[in-house]
Amino acid sequence: MEKLISEFSVGLFFWQTLLFLTLLFLLRKYAWKPTLDAVNERERSIEEALEQAEQARNELKNLKESNNALLNEAREERDVLMKEARTMKNEIINEAKNKAKEDAEKIITSAREEIKNEKNKAIEELKNQVADFSFEIAEKVIAQKLNDADKQNEMVTSALNEINFN
């Protein structure tokens, strides 16, 4: 019996080993390989997704930096344009002021000259009127004095004495 038990144990061990190896072979071929392939494929897809996420993060960071650089450049350009516009505005205002001053001076000079001309005309006209009045008065006075012959001789003598001959 012992021998039988011993043979039975050896036979059982042999069949168990054979079944284990067969089961191991079948599991490896049909269960583990597809499972390991699926796990490897999943691991590869996760790594690719992580790489893509890192690339997207880097691209987003680069885009933010680029946007900030463009924004700063636009601000600087705006500041330069505003400064140029202010300078141009001040130049235009100063030029307009100077032009207005020049025009005002021309107008004042022209008005003074016109006033001077009008004054000279008025003086000349006044002189002419005074001369006309003087001639009329002198004519009337002389007409009255020439009526008398003695007075006429006296006037001629007096006029000749007043005239200096050069």
C-alpha cells in the first residue's frame, strides 16, 4: 500500500505538473499575452497623452509669452504714437499762435498805416481849406484896403520890406 500510495503520489504529481504546465501555457497564450498587450497598449497611450499634454502646456506657455510680448510691443507703440501726436498737436498749436500773431501784427500795421494816411489826407484837406479860407479872407481884406490909394501904397511898401531878397 505504501507502494501504491507512493506510485499514486508520483502519478498524481506528474499529472498535476502536466496540468499546471498546460494551464500555464494556455493562460500565457490566450490570457496573459492579450492582457499584457492591452496593458502595454494602454500604458503607451497614456504616455502619448501625457507627452501631448506636456506639448500643449509648452505651446500654451509659448503662446502666453508671445501674447505678452505682442501686448507689450503694442503698448510701447501706442505710447510712441501718443507722444508723437502730442508733439504734433503742440507744434500745430504753436504754429497757429505764431501765424495769428503775425496776422494780427500785419493787420495792426496796416491799420496804423491806413490811419496815418487818413490823418495825412485830413491834414492836407484841412490845410487846403485853411488856405482857401485865408485867400478868401485876404481877398476880402485886400479888396477893402485897395479901395484907398494911400493904404495901397503903404501895403506894398510894407510887403517889400518884409521880403528878403537872396
